[in-house]
Amino acid sequence: MFTGIIQEVGTVAGVTRHAGSAEIAIAAPGAAAEACIGDSIAVNGVCLTVRQREGPVLVFDAVPETIARSNLKHVRGGERVNIEQALRVGDRLGGHFVQGHVDATAELLSIRKEANARILEVLAPPELARYLAPKGSVALDGISLTVAAVAGRQFSVWIVPHTWEATNLRHRRPGAQLNLEVDVVARYLERLILERAADGVTVERLAAAGFLEGGSAAP
């Protein structure tokens, strides 16, 4: 589990690709100083497991499912990537609950500067647009952000100066594919609503649950 507060911007030291999978080496001195083999670390919002540590370089394996869903399929040596170590019990939850389970990639349409902020316009895949709501949370490349506006599949987020400087967003250009993870709360809420709708609501069920005066249905 993560919070979407990026701790470090690492540099891809090397990528070895196999049939649908990849071995990715990342220079991230801050994370490497604390990491142990088997630790979970979010790389551009993707939860990966540390397989090897060589000084400041961490080595991860990316399986076909991860490659297919994320922008790690395009990652190259020298690229800057967002790094966040797993949340510890007792840590501050500065962003929102980010699982590191990227849903898909979203296209960065534009970046414009307004006052001291940047506004990013992003295009979500059709199947994920319904999970986006104004003032809701979303993770882009592992960064916890607040949705400012939504219009169909397109949504916007405002980037404060610190986030712009402390993440890889300043290296992104229109057309880039950003890892998108929708808010897990939205997914659970949808599941509950669909199950309730499928079950149906009757007077008898409301009475049995104590929602009707007297605890029973009217004769």
C-alpha cells in the first residue's frame, strides 16, 4: 500500500526485455539505502518487488500483466521514474490509498501553466472514465492528485510547484502515456451498488433491516 507521495525520482539504469516481461534496474539512492530484498516499491505507481540491490541500484522483475497495463512497456535507460516506498503503519497518509495496481495508461493531452501551477489535461480509457469525479482522487504515474474537472473521458488535474519539481511530470510531454490507478473506494462503491441493485429492495427487506417503523411491513 502506498499514498501517492513521491519520495524520489530515480533513473532507469537498464532494461532487459524477455517475451512479454522485463528486468528493470533503477538507480534510486534514497530507496536503495533502506530497501531489503523482497520489499515492495512503487515505480511510476506500479508495485514492484525488489529482487536485487547493487549499491544505489535496485533490480525489479515486471511480469507480462504489469507490462501490458502500464507504461513500463516503454521505459528506457536514462528515463526518470517516480519512486515511493511502501507505507508503514503509523506513517502520515499525505495523499490517498494507492495500491500500486495500475489499471491502464492514460494519454497526456496538454500541459499549460497558470500562475504558479500547471494544469494537465488527460484522456482516460473509456472503461475507467466512470470512476473519475471532480474533487475525487486519482493516481497518475504514482502521484496522488485531485481531479479538478471531468468531461466525458477527459479530466484535468492541477499540479502545485512542489509536485512539479519533485516528480517526473516535468519531463513529460503531450502524447506521453501516464499510469492511471483510479480510487479503490470508487471501485468498491460501484460493486456494492451493483450488488444492491441486483438483489432488489423490497418493503419486507427494509422492514427486516429495521428501516420501517415497528420493524415489520405494513399488512
